[in-house]
Amino acid sequence: MVVADINCASGQAIVADYLSAQVAEFEGPAHFEKFAGGQSNPTYKVTTSSGCYVLRSQPPGKLLPSAHAVDREFRVISALAEAAVPVPRALHLCSDLSITGAQFYLMEHLDGNIHWDAALQGAADNSQRCRIYQQMTTVLAAIHSVDVDQCGLGDYGRAGNYFARQLQRWTGQYADTQTDKIAAMDALSHWLQQHLPADDGRVALVHGDYRLDNLIFSRDNEQIIGVLDWELSTLGHPYADLAYLCMNRRLPAQSEGSHSMSGLGGLNPETLGIPSEAEVVADYCAKMGIAGIDNWPFYLRFSFFRLAAICQGVAKRAIDGNASSKNASFAAGLVEPLAQMAMAIDA
């Protein structure tokens, strides 16, 4: 089967012709520009005479089961169109592998700011930094408050025992992509297995990768206008998203434009006006109407384990030659430090 290569002009022309026939508002010809950030699904800004769009595609090559689920991304942002969660308009999903050899979808392009620097050095002042982080908690609470049955996502995942299933999944995926033995990962996996909390029955729509650089802010930075990268979303336990969000307090700081997950490690968030981890958790609990969160160290350590397993998968794809970013090989060096950071959390 001969398919179009979306990274060359002739392939882009084929994709543009296809989209012109499928999407009423789309008018080719089109110019494709690949975004530099992101390790998982190749993403392109598509500029046409009818406007700007974003195309998200699965990467080429053999894929792990349930990974790179652009069809799930498309489904969830379509379902959230009428919910109190800011998402781009979903325009078309292509499941016909004869076009490019991979599934891809088209959505609207949102004109706003994406912040790669967790310290927000480009923000106007401490007050604005505080509002940006408070907005993140507000939108996360909105995601977890979505009525999944009402918006058609009642079957979007399995209810109950979320962390037990996730731990099994990521342990398996890590084993499938492991290239070297890492003692810290083995120790972390064992600890998580031994300290798995009893299921408390909480089920919500979870984003799965909720962090600063997966959000688009308005040009004045006062409002989140889009939540992106729903590839790992499912029905699950809301504390997974919250712990993942708070994990950046321990991750190392990265420079603006580095396009790697940035944290606040080694910095004093208070001097930057950024809410502390305790303040974020308290704000979230207030918005969700809950008194507090038990077993918090487990949720934090699990978040590090999951991220480390994801990084290992990215590294393996780099070795296999089908990673979507030229920085993917850098991920291999993150696995052990992430596991060590997790084990350093007071439990």
C-alpha cells in the first residue's frame, strides 16, 4: 500500500486534497509546519486560505497497544464541545490508513500562549503567575466535574480500581520498552505495589497529561482557552491528574523554549508568586467540595513512575527510529532520575 508522507510536499498536497473533500470549511492548498514540541504524536500547524488548523497524527512504525490514541483525543474534545472545559473544535478524524498509513485528525488552531517554563519568567509579575496557576487548578476541577454520561463519555473507560489497573499497565509498558536495568525503577514499582490504596470509588474524566505546556492561554495570560493532548485521557481517579500537576514542584527547571517538561525544582515558588503544592491541593479540594486527600505520597510517587515509563517508551521509539521529536533520545536519561525523585518523597 502506497501512502502519503505527510512530511514531504507531495504527501501534504494529498492530505490537503483529502481534507478539502472531507471538511466543508477547509480549502487547500495548504502549508504544513511541524511543531517542535511533543514526543508522542506528530503535530502540524496547517495554514490555508480558509484559516489555520492543527493536524495530529499517530507516529509511523509499530505502536504499543493503546498508545498514540488520536481517535480517543478526537472523541473527547468532540464530547467536551458543550462542557465547561476549554478545548479546540474537533473537525475531522481520518481512520483510513490508505491516506498516510496512520490515523490523524484535524482541529481548529487556537491563537494564544503556550508556556514551556514552569517558573513563568515571561509573565508580567508575581500576581499574574499566581493567576495562571490558579487557572490551572480551576480548569482541572472543571474537567473532573464533567458529567460523563451527559456528554457521551460514560463508556470512555472502566470504572473502579483505576490505580491498580494503571500500575499494571505502566509496569507492563515499561517492561516492554526497557533497554537497561534500573534499580530505582524496580524499587519504585515494588513500593507502589505494596502501598496501593483501597479503591475509594471516585471516578471522573481524567486528562492523563495535565501540565502547563499542554494548555493554551489567552494572549493576556488571564484565561485558559484550550486544553490539549488528550491522548492519555480516560475515566479514572481524579487524584492522578492532581498529583501529576503537583509533580512539577520537584522536577528540575528548564529554560524557556527547551520543549521538555519543566519544573520548579531548586526554585522557591513563593518568591515567584506561584502557589505551593499544599495551596494547590487545598484550592482543588475546596473547588471539588472535599475535606482533604489521604495517601498523597502514593499518588505523587505513582505520577513519577508513570512519567518515567512514558519516557522509557519515548526512548525506545528513538532507538527504533520512529520517535516524533529529534529530542526523544534525551528521554532515556530521565528514567532513572525520575524514579530516584519519587523514592525521595516522604512516605
